[in-house]
Amino acid sequence: QVQVVESGGGLVQPGGSLRLSCAVSEINFSIYHIHWYRQAPGKQREWVATIGTGGPAKYPESVKGRFTISRDNAKNTAYLQMNSLKLEDTAVYYCNAKWYTNDFWGQGTQVTVSS
């Protein structure tokens, strides 16, 4: 059974950094596109980052230059490095592994940015 497990969330002050991890089991990880999304209370889920199997990663303007997505296919793990965190980055962060109709989600990890 496929498992997607996020970790690394927590409480951080504005301007701080966190690195989220996304460990995926029971799939051919290297062929999947990995996406990070987030959902703040009372808001819709928002796309945060994408890394494919080649080519540059993609980000929305809201996080570009602050967040970096990466992957280690040998470890079946993707990462989201988040720097210069802002109050508005507070949300539950979800990892999504997708390859055509194969679409797997984790349970999310909470990131809280607060002074």
C-alpha cells in the first residue's frame, strides 16, 4: 500500500526556516511528479511547488525565491526548504505524488509562523 508521509513541520518565528520531508513508499518514485500544497484555516488548498523528473522546479509567485523543492530518488523522498518564512505561510503542508491517474497524498504537516 502506498504511503506518503510528511514531516518537519513545527513552530518558527518570522524570517526563520524549516525543511519539510515527504517520504513515499511502494511506488516507482523516480517517475512521479512531486507537488507540495498548503491549506490555511478557512482557505482553499494552494499549490506551493512542483518538481518533475527533469527540468526546472516550479513555484507560484508567493513563495518563489524563498522555497526550494528537491528530491532524492534513492531515498524515495522529496523536500521543501522554506526560508524567510512569513506569517502568511502558516498552513498545513501536503505532499502529493502524481503520475498520470496515480495520485497519492499525505496527511499533512503543520507549519506555524508566529512571533
